[in-house]
Amino acid sequence: MEAFTNRDRLLENWMDAFSEGIDVLGIDSPAGRRLDTSRRFFAFVQKEMAELIQRWREQEGIG
């Protein structure tokens, strides 16, 4: 479980970096749009992972 927690922090760092890149490049530039897509994908993965871990805990009777 600790590995997933660390992964969550890593995803946050990546999303922050994507946001900074978007601010520099502009959301309307091709590179800015690619960064925005990546940022939204990482946000999706983060949300899905949290829900997956919760379902695992419920199945296993953990926490």
C-alpha cells in the first residue's frame, strides 16, 4: 500500500509540472494541449487508483 501512496505523490508532482508547462506554453499551443491531456489523464488515473484501493480494502476488510 505504501508504494501506491508514493505513486500518488509522484502523480501530483507530474500534474504540477504539466500545469507549469501549460502556463508557460499556453493551453492553445499544440504542446500546451498535449500537456493538458497528460495532466487530465494523470488526474483520472489518480482518482481511479484511489477508488480501486478503497474497493480492495473493503473486499479484504481492511481499514
